[in-house]
Amino acid sequence: MILELWPAGHAELADPADEFVPTLTHYPAAHGELAGAVIVAPGGGYRMRAEHEGEPIARWLNSIGIHAFVLDYRVAPHRHPNPLRDAQRAIRIVRSRAEEWKVRPDRIGILGFSAGGHLAATAGTIYDDGDTTSDDPIERVSCRPDAMVLCYAVINLADFPHQGSLLNLLGDNSSMKLRAELSPDLQVTSDTPPTFLWHTADDAAVDVSNSLRLAEALSAHGVAFALHVYPHGRHGLGMASELPDVSTWTQLADGFLTDLGFKIQA
């Protein structure tokens, strides 16, 4: 099932850049029971959305008993804050329809790769409890994720940004203030959701220091996290089936989500 994030004519889509309509594709777990859900944000440098980091990840989540949703968020020529608003809206939609979709409203996570990891991490550090005065019932719901899974994620846009993601998200001449506001490692608080991170040490596109910096910030604020750094592996591995050692990230993430209560509760 594919859902449009915003109703026709919604102000959020009043962007003349193009006519792209952001969507959320629902992949319910086969068991049909009450369980957690994870929203998947594919990478692509805020220029595109990589297919191998979308549906295959949702199917894997289903295989471990977790409901999944793939987010088709806005990318260039759209700029910030549109991708973040799409991610926040996706979380609100899943939470607002949790009972209908057999989703635990307190177990809604977000998983992202590369620039999609930046989007997921931004959603995990910039959120609200909902606007109680909104005419839109979906906007009255919290957009805070209950967990983050960040895969070779772009994190810092201020000190050592991934230039493609930075340019596509913010355009030319973005201020250092805005770059810092959109660097999740600089926005962590004690309320930041539990986080699972993995990266490869020799990633030539997005330096492993991104994950290390975020892990350090999480540790400093007492946020539960798991960090796994593999010695070798190119950027953009997705499930990493071509590298058996790195592919263990799925088993480790499974354990992390299990410990957080994302599986069927006895």
C-alpha cells in the first residue's frame, strides 16, 4: 500500500521545484500481530533514493517480525526543510494509524542509509510532540522516533560535510549556523532515542568519523547506543550481502531492536 504524505493542495507541497509527491509504502509483517515498526529512508545524497536501500530493507524487517514503511522523501531540487518535514510526517502518520496497522505507537523507529541516515538522525534530534491546535489530526501527533538505525550515515554538515549531500540539501552558501543545526552530533540531548550505528572504517565517500562523532555525543548525554565499525567495505552496501562479515549488521540490529521491544510481546 502506497500513501501520499500530504493531502492534495497541502501547503507543504506548495514548492514550485517540481511536481514530485512524497509517499510512504507500507510493508506489514506477515504475522499480522501487534509489533513495532521501522520507517526506512534510502540514501542517495539528497539527489535520489537508492532502490537497494528501500524495499529489500523493508522485506528484511518483515522477516524478523517488524512492520516496515519505505519513505520516498523529497530530494533536490527540493531543499531543507522539505526532506525533514516528510520524515516527521511519516512518523506522525504511522503513529496516528498505529491501531489500524497493528503497530505499537511507542515503538516506531527510523532507519536510514548515507544521506537517508542523515535524514533519520535529523528526525531523531529535531522533533516535537505535535501541534494540538492544528486542523490536521495527523499534525497533532508526536514525530519523535523511538529508535534510530543509522547505516554509514552522513552526520556532521559543519566540520567535515559530505559535499554532495550538503549542496543538494542546502544549496550554495548555506550558513554555518544552519549547518550546525542540521548536524545531529551537535543536537543530541538526553532525550535522543536509542541508536544503532554501523559504518566501515575505509568508507571513501562518507568518513567513519561521522558515526564516531555521533556515538561520542550519545555517550556524553547518556543515550543508549550500539556502534559497529567494520574494517573494510565500500560505501552504499545496503544489506551488504556481498561481504559476509559486514552483513552481520542485520543480525546485530535485529538484537538491538529486539532488546528495545520492537518484536511481538508475549
